[in-house]
Amino acid sequence: MPLEHAEDKVLCARMLTELEKVNDEVKAATPELHEEGGVGKMIMAFHKFGVDHNATVQQFGRYPHRNDVMGRESTPEEVEYLKTANRYGQ
């Protein structure tokens, strides 16, 4: 979770790699837990959210939905993005 929420392109991308490693390790070590509907499904759900988070950080270098609370000015591109973006509950 800290990697997923970091406003750092390298760390956010690393999060996807780490989730893939965890998925592979769980699948190899305990395939019965990895079956559909099990741990593998949960890991892949985290991966899906991670892909979305990573795309935002790769595009903007930060999470634009945090700008107001962080006292940052939004760029025109961020303003447009925020009109339809997933704000992750914020």
C-alpha cells in the first residue's frame, strides 16, 4: 500500500512488480489458496487498482485529487482529469 500511494513514478511502478512477485510466490507455494475466488483473486484485485493508480502517477507525477488538501495548484490538464477521474474515495 505505501508503494501504491507514493507520488513517485519509480515507486508506484515498483508496486506492480512487487504484486506480481507476491502473486507468483503464493501460486507456487500454495496453489490451493490461489484458486479462483481465493487469494489469487484478491491479489489481482489489488493489481487492478495498482494499474489505475500507477497510470495516474505516471501521467501527472502525483495524485491530482490531493492537490487541494496539499495546497497545490492544479494544472489545466489535472483540472480536466479530475472532472471524470476516480478520486479513490476522496
